Amino acid sequence: MSFTAKQTQALRRSLNSGRIRTREANGRELSYIEGWYALSEANRIFGFDAWSRETMESRCVLTRENRGSFLAVYVSKVRITVQADGTTIVREGHGSGEGRGASPGEVHDIAVKAAETDATKRALATFGKPFGLELYRKARDGVVATTPTAISTAVDSPPTQPRSGLHPDDTTPIPRPSHYYGRRHTNSMTELLRQDQARVKERAQATPSEAPITAVLHTARIDKSELAIAEPKRLRDKAHLKFVASQPCLICGRQPSDPHHLRFAQPRAIGLKVSDEFTVPLCRGHHRELHRVGNEVVWWQDRRIDSLEFAKSLWNQTHPKPTPVAGHQQQVSPSRTQDHPDPE
């Protein structure tokens, strides 16, 4: 035997269960070790200068582009050479890797690295348990553990496995037996769905007096403008926007116009425009000019136009306030300070 007694003992030692990562793909529980850990174990057992890795082949077997999203799949062959007491030990492994993304260069780079890492781990696994050989055992139900040909999209892992997401090291996944504890975690969403269906059934069987209340509680949406830290209402009205577009440009009087949202009317929010009640008509030329300036308030002040007042008048035309009926006093809702007096 070429390996030293210390190396032989290390190769016979079982894999630390804390190094096993799991995820689910296509309804199966998959387990694997990360590529960096396999390389670290090779350095520890064989020595930093006593082994080498060589990529014998790396080939793209599939590339595809769909609406700006790219896909690439690579297969690789890696050779591991270990020097032990004057003896050269050579092991080889094949692997595959997949890359997805919006950049073709990044996609191919991820796929190549994933394929090489997968092949490296398979070659190292032939040396014994520390490199994940134990993960290839047959499942107790008689199903042989196999590996997919490409990386599967990662989903939620069991609580004890913090790592998730698509990564070049997330390769060589091995199915776990069906009795594995992670199976209970995968069924959690099914159990939540079953409980939700049971609650819906209970609502349907409620008494006539309870059913309307239950329905209201189930479908009511929170009005964030009534919270302690209120958020402004952002009303949406396509008919009003169409009405604003039918008006002449507020600057030059040309038509047709675009309904421009006054950005300073409400606090900014990511991906949200201000409420439709703060819109004014602008021709295409002035609309583009306004969007190129940095300070919209100064732009309107230079033209001596009160855009907010004009937007309010347009909104009142499409949303007239109801006239109070004679003989009936209009009820005024109490203010926020009356409902929640200042403790001071």
C-alpha cells in the first residue's frame, strides 16, 4: 500500500454529517458535498504538493437563448493524480454543469466551472468516504442512487442546511432514502395547503349570520393610509388618464397629450408612480423635456404654472363630489387626533 498509515486512517474515516448539503429537485431529496470542501480534504489528506487536477475535456453540449435569457450545459472529464511514496495513482471522473442567466459569458463560465467541479468530486469520491463515497450507497428501498445530468434549481432546504441557491459547487446531488428527516420538511407546504382548505370549508359551513362577517374578514384589504405610520394612497383610474390625455398640452396647447404624473406630489416609491389624481396633460415634446430635467418643481416654477392646482381641477371634473341631500346633515368622521388623543 502506497499511502501512509495516517493517510489510510483518514481515508477510512466517515464523512462528517455537518458537511452534507441537501436540497430538493423534481420531488426528490438530494444530498452532496460542496466542491471547495472536497478540494480542502484532498489538500489535508494527500498534501498540498502531492496531488494535482487536470481537465482532460470540457465540451458545450447545449446552448439556448430565449427572450434575453441564456442557457448553457457543459460536460467535463477531470483526471486526479496523487503521488504517494513514489507511486502515482490516477483517478478520473466525468461531470456536467448548467448555467442560466442574462449574460451569455457569465452563463458559459458558470456551466464550465460547475462541470469541472462535478467531475473533480466524482474522481475524488473513488478514494473513499471523506469525499462523499458514502452518499452513493443504494437506498434502503432498493433504488440505486443516481445523479442528474444538470444542476437543478435550488429550493428551500431543511433548517439545518443554511446554504441554498444555484452555485457551481452545488453539484453531484444524490437522492436520500424516503425516510430521511428532510422529507417531513418537504411536506410542510402540502400540510399548510391542507389546513387552508379545511379553514375555507369551515367558512362555507358557517351560519348565515357568521358567513358575511367571515367573508369580509377574509377579503378585506388593509388601508395603509389609516395606519399609525401612514402611507399615501395611490389611486388608479384609467378613465381619468384617458380624460387627461384628451386635454391640450398645458404648455403649448398642442394635441394629443400624454398624462404626466407629477413626481413631486407624493413620496417616491420603488416601481410606483404617484396617484392618478396628480396628472396633467403634456405634449410628447414637453413630456420628454420634463423627464430629462432633475428638478421638476423648478421646471414648473420657471413657467409660472401651478401644476398641482390644475391636476386637482381635472380630477374634480371626473370625480365630482356628491351634493348633500336637503334636510340631511352631512356626517363628518372624527379626525385621527380625536380617535387617538395625544397622551401628552
